[in-house]
Amino acid sequence: MAAAPTSEILAAFEAAKGFMPVDEGLALYAAAVEAGRLGLPLLEVGTYCGRSTVLLADAARATGVTALTVDHHRGSEEQQPGWDYHDPETVDPEIGLMDTLPTFRRTLFRAGLEDHAIALIGRSPQVAAIWNAPLGLVFVDGGHTDEHATADYEGWAPHIAEGGLLVIHDVFPHPEDEFTGQAPYRIWLRALESGAFTEVSATSSLRVLRRTAPTGV
């Protein structure tokens, strides 16, 4: 039976700003608990306001590891003013730019998970370039352009330990179903075609793949 969050953690997840539906969140949580049993950190690319981080941090707490979440907190392309996914409440009135970091911190505080997640504030490729430790899970949910999704995959997938999990959000094989572009779908295909990953589950747009070979990313 797949691991599931408590009702309190699920309520914190649902109360947080963000876009992930419950079914995908439950699949992410189960994958994070499984990966956490490897004894290695869990890493998320694309924090936004911490909705999915709540689940990763609680899974990290349950398995005795740490969750890491990478974001520059200025918002991805589809979250900027004039786009469908823009939230004016995330704009810093002093500088006029998005700043989701304060909301993220409140999300973790309210969930009681501040001690189980570390925020890495910066652009994903810059952080990945100096990272040199194995990871039990990488969850890719950052920018949805080909440039950003490819950089996230190339920067972080090589750090997944053998037996660890790669989780990709917003995988839409059919263009008519997508809402922010098919870049996540293309990196999912690339992971499968690499020979390094095998898919283990699919829940709506969330794909979970296991690293089964040490090369090929």
C-alpha cells in the first residue's frame, strides 16, 4: 500500500498557493517516501509558494532525510503579469517584481515543516553546476520552456542515485491537453530514451521514473 500523508499535511497542501491537484500530490508523496528510504536527500526544482514542498518535506521527515527546493522566486514565464497564472498577491510592491519566497516560508511554517526543508534560492542551472552529492529523488516542476526544462533535466538527473526516482510534472503527450507547453513531455521522452530510466507510475500529468542504469542521461 502506497504511503499517504496525514489529514493535517494534506490540509496544509491544499491550503497552499499552487497548481498541483490532490491525486498528483498523493502520487508525489508516495514516490518521495519510497525514495527517502534510500537515505538520500529529496530535491525539487520549482518551489513557487511551497504547495508540493509540503509533501516532500513531510516525506523527508518520515524517512529521516532532508528535502531541498530550488527556485529564484521571481516566477516562471506563465506566472508573470498579463499571463493566466499570474497572482498579483505574489508581487513585491516595493520593487514591482514577483517574490514568492515570503509566501513559501509561511507555507512551511504553517505546516510545521521548517526544519525538514532547505530552500536553495537561485536559478536551477547555477545551483546544479555546483552540486556534487547523490539524490534519492529529483522532482522537475520549474519553467516550462524547452530551455528551462532541458536545463533542469540535464543539471539534476545525473545526480539521481541508481534506484532513485525522477518525477516530472505537467507531462502532456497530446498538445490539445497541455496548458503551458510540452517541454516536460519532451524531457520525459528523453529520460525514457536514454536507457537510464524506467517509468514506474503515471498519475494524470505526473510521471515517476526509476533510475536503473548509471549512464545515459
